[in-house]
Amino acid sequence: MAVSSTKTVYEIFQSMEYGPAATSSTATAQAWLEHHSRSLGLFIDGKFVCPADGRSCSLADSKGSIVCSTACAEEADISQCASSAVNGFKSWSSLSCNQRAKVLLRLVSVLGQHGQCFSELCELCEASCSTAALVRLLQFYSSWAQLRDTLLTDWTPLGVVAVVTSKDCSLYSLLLKVLPALAMGNSVVVVPGQSTAPPVLLLAQLFTGAGLPAGALNVLTGSDITLGVKVSQNHSISYVNYSGNKEDGVMLCKATAGMGVPVSVSPCIGAICPFIIFESADINSAVDEVMEAAFRKKKEVFWVLCVQESVVDSVVAHLRLRMAKMKCVTLHSEADRERLDAAVQEAQQLGATLVQSCADPTSGAQYPSTVLCGVAPSSPCVVNPCPGPLLPLMTFRSNTEAVTLGNHSPHGQAASIWTEDLTLALETARSLSVGSVWVNSHSISDPCLPVCGHKDSGTCTDGGQEGLYQFLRPSSSSPPLPRSSPVSMDYTQFGTEASPPIIPDESDPARAPQSHLQFVAGKACKSVSGCSVAVQSPGGGGGVLAYCPDGGRKDVRNAVEAAIKVQPGWMKKSPSARAQSLYSLAKGLESKRRDIAAAINTQTGLSMDEAEKEVELSITRLSVWAAYCDKVQGGSLPMPNSGSALSIPEALGVMGVVLPDKNPLLSMVTVLGATIATGNAVIMVPSQKYPLPALAFIKVLQSSDLSAGLVNVITGSRDQLTVALANHSVIKAIWYWGSAEGCQYLQYTCTSPLKTLRLCKDQEGKDGELNWTQCHPSFLEEMWRSAVQWKSVWIPTA
């Protein structure tokens, strides 16, 4: 009788060996790769095509075995793809919302047939994205495709959108950008990282089979980020959305500077995120989750453990217990091990103590899971962590200190808070400068939640209804200006060639033109330099009308110092309190309407009737923004799983605004209302050509109840003040109306730290595409959404 080789359940549990793997999905994925001879081409115009020169790069799995090769696109392929995307946009956008929704829903059933192939291909390429997560994305965005013309009636798609990712970006992050762009009616050109390329190519093929028009989704593959740069530089692209590591994102921004294409960046890789454990937390659950988050083999962010002093001994004891039987983690290379050794040794020299799961192997690309206890916020392992199973642990005493530690990082990606005190959790969540907060949980994602990086973690919002607007523009706005070519310029010399300053002769005040003052920190004052610039009469033939201060870098510095002190308090005011301040400002403007209308008449040459009409529109605009304060807010989101989620709009912080020449008063109060209604502080640079209406408005600001430093008005050379705003690290966003050189300078410079940019280029005397006299709801909503950043808070239930 033959001896049976089948093990009993008891024997299996004793050895804890893995059972035999299922082979059906593997065979399906391998069959798809074999069908393409393990050499995947580009996906253009609804079919696979071979690249122009036949170059390719190989993709290997974790064991070093070659999975397949992907083509490397060249200029001819990019041109062919762009042409296909333009035609695809015409076909896709011409469909009804119901037809587009049906295509996205049809893919759900297609995935049911090919889900095993997709899952196995993701596993082979180490680009994890579950079929269930993809189905949830498709269901969510198919419903928004259905509702676009119902709930977003005043918005229209952009055109051809390029979605570019780095090699270490997850497939889920990529699809969180591709699917909403398609749902809103755009065509998409995807430039994936090398590991995500095969699953994306498979999805593109499945999309076409589900009824997506040819050219609506194209995929170009390459070896590095340079392909994304080349695609973004194509003049058919209307918008570029990048996700991945910051280095590649900065390269993309600088390479596309001056080309007239907006670029949004989501540097989701490598962010430093706090994991905060309060004394009221469930220590067992918190320790289990922090180990799962910090010691996983492939992680996109670096966690820093912050523990309240009263429970730090208990947390460390639980960590020792959980880590006792953990094995070493395999690293990418021995170079990573050397960096980890150096980081640990440096931390120990600075006083940190070590908790390790097992003995440190003497060689090889492996390292034990390690906790560094008692590190300081300035420690290199906290500020600049290296990849690997390393978890710094810091302690705090009070809730305020916990928030300070959580906000210490330049990143604002996410945070995890552990406490059973809901009030404490919500107060801490509101105080942290991050885009996503998980209460008693971590790394939870759902497409209905907005994902918005704060500080240096991004300039766009993905997910939720809020993430749809980046792929739309107001229907009431003029068509976007045609793409342009970069200007040849020396960035170090921009803004240094200002007109020579003037020291006004005040020996005969009766005959000399009036000298005006700027407005900084709640006071009318001269510039720090004490110099002025002459304001010419309309046409330049009537001599000097007045003198205004020649502001510079030090004036901007003083304004920022005042703004950063007052902005947090202003943001915490209730929306109704901010509304009353704006109503009061409108009332103050109405009381001085004759004087300000006269300033507009004198400065611009408009008739008094036209000047008074602009003042009346300005009063109305301030009242509209006052009404907006408590009308557009976030709220609770319906979650597919147990728990609740909140979506909260928050102020960006301190904003810089360089105003246009057109409608000097109306443009100023429109931008002023949008920025302070949402809780920001603002530093405004009036029109260099027509500054007098803005300087006359200073009297209205002086008599208002706005906090000193909330609104600052600095006059002088536009280019010189633009440089000062761009180079100040505290300023979070810049709205700019001006020259092509100024737009290019800001795109190139505002990358470290990242600043949210809203750029409008002068073209033949016109201030871009904005008509200041309109008051269409989508026009106001777009400006409001540009002045806020979103925060999502996830609160699970049992």
C-alpha cells in the first residue's frame, strides 16, 4: 500500500507552510504576456503599436527573472499619440453622460472575466492594486460621469490630459487620476512607471474592448521621467498631472516652465507622516497597526511614531513583544543596508536606544525591523529617513506638543491618530497640517475621500467631488490661450532690472505730485528703502500723476511676518464672523466710492460713469464673497465600509497676489474677497501701471475691522516683487497676472517648497482669459476652490 504524502491539518499548523498556489490566474497572466511575445508595445489609437525605433527596456521581478519588456516611445510616437488623443477627445466628449457612464460600468463586468489575469499581472510586476479597489473606482467615477451635466452644468472638460507617474508610484494612485479625467469627458495620455506599465496596458486594452473610443486612452512607456517631460511639452496637451517622487516632479515642472500648460504635482512617495499615540489609546491595537504600517516591505511613506510620555514604556514593551519573532526584511540592495547602518549608528551617538526584532546579520541585503527610541525632531533619521524597516520614536507631553511634532515635517501627506477620546481626535485632526487623517486606523483609501497634500506634499486634489474640478474649466470662461514656447531667460537675473527709484522732492508740497503710502501690517507706510516710483498719467503724455513706494524684498518679509501671526486666528474665526468683516469692508468702500472712482478716472482715463460702475461692481463683489463664507463648506461623506468620514476645506495660509492692469479696483477686491473669505492672509502687488485705485482702497482697509497684517498692499516693480514672493518659503500660493517671463519664472522657481500657482499671461494687452466684470457661479467657485486645500478625516466604528 502506497504511503500518503498528504499532511494533516495539525502538521500544517505546526510547520505553517504555505499551501499550493492557485495556477489558474498565473496561467492567464502568462498567456497574455506570451500572446504579446513578452514584448509589450505602445497603446495608441485603440491598439498596440511597435515604437518607431524598436527600443525597449526589460522589467524584472523581485527574484531577478525577466517578466517582459516594454517599448520606449520616441518623438514620432509622441506625435502620433497626441494626434490620436485629440481625435479621441472629440469622439469621447461628444458622447452623452449616460453613454460615458455605461462604458465605465461595462468595464466592471469585463474585469469580472479578466480579474485573475489583472491581479496576477499586478503581482508579477509588484504593482499591487486589488481588483476590488479598481471596481470601486470604476463604480464611483461612472456615477460622476452620469451626473456631470446634472451637478456640474457650468463646467466643461479640458481636452487632452497627460497623467505622468514615476517608477515608484502605485497603480492605485495612477488610476485615481486617470478615471476621473475620463469620467469628465477628457482623453488621457498615460505615461506610467516601468513596474505599472504592463497592468496599465492591459487595462487600456480592456477599456477599448468595453467600448471606449479609440484614442480616448493612450499609453506611452519609456525608461524614465524624460518621456513624461517630452509628452508634457507637446502642444496638444491641455493639462499635466504628475504623481510620484518629488525629484521627478521638480524636473517635470522646470522642463515645462513657460510652455503655457498647467502642471499639478502630487509627490506622494517618500513623505514623512506622524503616527500619534495618546495615553487614551488602545495600546495593543495601536502597536499592531504601527508595525504593519512601518515594517511592510513596500511602503510609499515614512512613518514617525509619536507617543505620549505617560505610556511610552508600555508602547515600547508591546513593541518588543511583537517584534520578538520577526524575521529580517529584504532590502533592494546592500547600499540600502549601509545607509541604514550609518543612520542607526548616528542616532545612537545622539542618544537613541535600539529595539530590534532579531540579531543584525553581518552581511547581505537584509536588515532587522528596528525602532529608534528617544530620537529628537532634528535627528537625521527623522528629517531625512532612508528606505528600510526603520521606525523613529519621539515622545510628547501635551496635546499641543503632539501637534507641534506632527507638523514638524515639511510634508503634509497624512497622519494617524490613536485615542478613544473623540473630541481630542477631532481637535488634533483639525490642527495637523496634513491632507488625510485616520483616527484609530491608517492607510485607508476610498475614491469618495479627497486626497490633498498640504505643504510640500502636492498642489492638487485627487478623489471625491473635489478632485474632479482639476479636469474641468468653467464653461463661462474664454477658451484657453494657445500653447507657447519658453522664453530664453536667465532666472538669476529676472527682476533685477527695475526702473531707477526716485526720492520725491518735497520742498514745495503744493506743486509736487502727491506721494502715496503702501499698506503693511495694518499701517500705511513708506517702503523700507524710502524710495518711490513715478506714476504716469494715462498715455504717458501728461507727466507724473503721483509717487508710490518702491517696495522690495524687505517689505515682503515684513508683510509675511505680520500675515503669519494673524492668519491662524483669522482662519479659526467662524464663517459668519468672516462674512461680517467682508460686509463691513463693502460698506466702507461704498462710503468712499466718489474718491475711489475719481482715482480710477485719473489713473486709467475712464469716464466718471465707467469708474463709478467699476466701484459699484466692486461693492457687489465683496458682498457676494461675504455671502459665500458660510455657504460652501465640506461635510460628512457616505462610506462603503463602517465608519464616518469628513471632508473639510481649509485655508492655504499666506498667499501672494500680483494683480493685472485691467479693472485695477475690481480685480483687486475680487481676489481679496476670495482669499480672505476662505481664511487666508494675502500680500497684494497692485498693477504697476495703474496703482492709484489700489492705494486709494487702503483708506477702506484702514477703517475696516480686519486684523492688522491680514491684508497687505505693496507697490513697486512687478518683477522684483514677484521674485520676492516666489523665494519666500512661508508663502503657500501665488496668483499672478503678468508677463510670459513672469509666468515662466514662477513655474521654474516655485518647486522647493512647492507653491500652488494660478498663472494668467498677458497677450496683446489682454489679461489672459479672465473677464473681471462677470459674476458667473462657476467663475466664483473656481476662484474659491483655488484658495482652499482639502482635508479628509476617517473615523471608523466597531
